[in-house]
Amino acid sequence: MTRRWLLAFSLVFAPSVHAAERGMVVARNGMAASMHPLASKIGIGVLERGGNAADAAIAMAAVLSVVEPQMSGLGGDAMILYYSAADGRVFGLNASGRAPGAASLDYFIDQGLDSMPRKGIHAVTVPGALSGWTMLLERFGSQSFAELLDPAIRYADEGIPVNEWLHRWYETVSITEESARKTYTIDGRIPGLGDVLVQKSLAATYRKIAAGGADVFYRGEIAEAIVRTSRSEGGFLTLEDLDGHRANWVEPLESSYRGYQVLGFPPNTQGLALLQQLNLLDLFDLRAMGPGSLQALHTMVEAKKLVFADRDHFIADPGSTSIPVEELLSKSYAERRAKAIDPDAAATTVAAGRPESHNTTYFNVADRFGNAVSFITSLKSPWGSQIVVEGTGILLQNRGNGFSLDPSHPNRFAPHKRPFHTINPAMVLQAGKPHLLVGCAGGDQQTTAMAQVLVNVIDFGMNVQDAIDQPRWTHLNGARIALESKLSTTDSTELARMGHELETNDHPDVYWGDCQVIRRDDETGALFGGSESRASGAALGY
């Protein structure tokens, strides 16, 4: 940063910190934070009855599929980081599904498409979430599916009142597919605030899973129903696709930031991008720049541009392409890339680097035994593919939309291949134990929001709720950025002088991300929870 820039900055701009929208939650024995108070309540109930973080996470994931049907569910995928106190290490679990074996790249190209469909049956991949729940429960859980699914069954059967968050997505994203309209509207109309949404078919499906486990979903009558619906819609899913699906344990990616150990999720997710952003930011003195400062904002925006150029070029299914993960995560690579950041000018176009070697909901849980889980699950877009499996209440995801139709791209569509995923949970460790559990919903905005929250906690010393409630920015494309309306301290004239193109705060492309954070105090063991005040999130403890 040049002396001239620092002087100009000090004369025209004074950073400030915005007060939190709510206080953080402090507890001693257990903590759960999610996008819906009912899910957090159920998670805490599991912990209070002696269950552990794995048990609570499964119960919460099931409840979220009922109370936030537009975001997650049995028809979606999940990525999980689990810290086992008994093992003293973090395990990754990739529960994402693959493309149908009978589909092909040529099919989509022959249809005259230049990108994958965003909704409909051809955007559907094998639902992977339930396989992840099952493997997590088998390895680390202490309770049965029957116990853990009971709250979700009850809420689906009796109905849940539509809250502001769910109602917002009814108003924002039109439900056009007939099967989704029949399932999620009331007599054909969008539910109003407080209207009760009943999902009896989903309750019946959960009862079958409680009795028969994942086999009934991937190899039994539910699998048959999924395939029937796919065929009736002209899709390619087969019984072999479902029977052949398995979640798999993966080694988390690891880097460091300001002396902390940061764990992210490996490809096919964008977890690599979060760690690369932090590697770049580790080279700048953000604390000296100040929270909410123009200088810090510019540095973080430019770092994000560099990282996303790499993300979009390299990340794909590691089973089908070679990804230079080690080099992309190296500190030496970050030092080379950081030279491209001009402290006084915004980049309009950014190319990927040259390594030397080749809708969504997030929640977290910490228990009294020292275990912790960072869990993200998604249908991709709000309301996913908008295809509901007949008679089951299962809304299928549209993860196939994450594939490229460019035959030369590493993330090109191929049978049995996993698409690029935005969902990525994270953990920050201190002395090898969980210090922060962090994640944000929001598609491409996820890693951008996560980086902003982590910088607020680690660099600027904010508590977890303050860190979440600070105004956010997002990079749209090129030099275009959008600032949340509360980010009023940023001087728009100075941003324009630097080459940033500032969009209106209510730009329709903007989604600020929805974050949940739990921090464990390393000395006292106390738990501090923060949850997204922009939505209906809740952190609860006991």
C-alpha cells in the first residue's frame, strides 16, 4: 500500500463498526445454530437428552427439510466436517450425488443448449444427502434414525407455519412446475405469513426411512418412485444410478490464517476458494486498515476476483480430472497471485493463475463431549429442480446445473460425474481443537461471506454475532460490486475513482449470504453462538 494512498485514505474516509442486530448466545454444555429456530431447538433437545453432535445434526437436517423445503431436503446433497473428540481429528464426508449414467454431454449440446438447465428433470442428479446422514450416524452417532427423524415426521404431518424467510422465497422465486405447485401451495395459492404448510407425503417417506434406513431410499420403493418420476418427465435416472450411489469420507483441505488452522472442503466443492482467499488476505495487514474501511474492502474484493478466476478454471470432480490442489493452496502461490492486486485500482478482468503443478442451508453443532459438526446441505437453487417425486414429498435438487457444457472444461458434463458445488462447510482450529464453526448459505457468495465473517472475528476481534451482522459486500462480475445498504461509510466517489462500478444496494442479483458461527473459548470451554439476523436464523444453547 503506497504512502500516497494511505494519506488520501485517512483524509477522506473513517471506518466504523456497526452494532449487532442482536446479542450472541452464550452457553456451556452445547450449542446449535441454524437458519430456523425450530431446527436449532430440536438440535438442543437431542443434546440435552444425551445425544452428541452427530445425532443432533441429523435431526436438524431432517427438520430443516420440512421447515425450509425451498433450501434443502432428501432430494439434495450435503457436505459435512465432523470433529471427533475421541479421535482428536476432523473427518470430511462428501454426500453429493452424480449425474445419471444414461445421460451424455452430446444430448445437451444436440438440444441447442449453451448451459445446463436450471430447473426441470435434466437438472437433477442423484440425491446424496441421506447417504451422508447414514454414514455419519453409523460412524459417530449414538441414537437411531427412528428417534432422530421423529421431530421432522411430526412437523411434516401436523404442518409448520410459514415464517418471513420461507415467505420471501415464495415471493422471490416462482414455482412453475406442477408437482412443486401441488406440494408447496395451498389450493393453488402461495401461502401467506402464518399459513400452515402440511407435507403428509414427506412425513410418510420419513417413516419409511426410520423403519428401513437408507436402503429403502436407494434400493427400495422410494428409489422406484424416483425413477418413475424421472421417466415420466423424460429424465435419465435409473435404479442402477441410485443403487450405485455412496457418500465417501474425504480428507479436509488445510491452510493457516493469522496462526489459526483453517479446514475447508475439498473439490468438487469451492472450499478451496475460501482457503485461497484467506491465504491472500494473510499477506495484508487488514487490522491496520480497520473494520469497514475502504482499504480493507478493496483488498478483499480484489483477492476474491483472483481466487474465483482459479475456482472457475480448475474445480471439478477430482475423480475425473487432475486438480493442482497442493499448489493452489501453497503460500508461495498466494504470494505470486497477490502481486496482481493493485492497491489503488480495481481489476476489470482476471485470468486464472498458472500453478506449477497440476440454495442451501448451513448449520453447526457443538456438544459437551467436545465433538463438533459443520454441516451444509442444499437443493442448489431455491426450490431446486421444482420436480417433486410423486407420492413422496421429495423435492429433487438441480445440482446438474453446476456442470459446464464446454467440452474442454474440467467441469464438463459426463455420466456418473459429480458437478461443481458451491456448498462448503469450514472449521477453524486452535491447538488442534475446534475454535470456530462457520458456514454461509448463498451460492457463489458463500466463500465471500465466510471470508468477511472470519476477518471480522480474527482480524478485528468482533464477537460472533457482531461479525455476522456487519454490512457485507459482494462482487458481481468484472469491476461491478454491490454494497449492503448499511455499508454507508464507504465513499462511492473514491470507489469509482479506483475503477469499481457500484451497483444499487437492492440489485436483484445480490444475495448477501446467510451465516451461522459457533466459537468455543479455549480456556473456559464456553460456547458463543451467532446466527444470521438477515433471515430467521437462531443460535441456541444449554
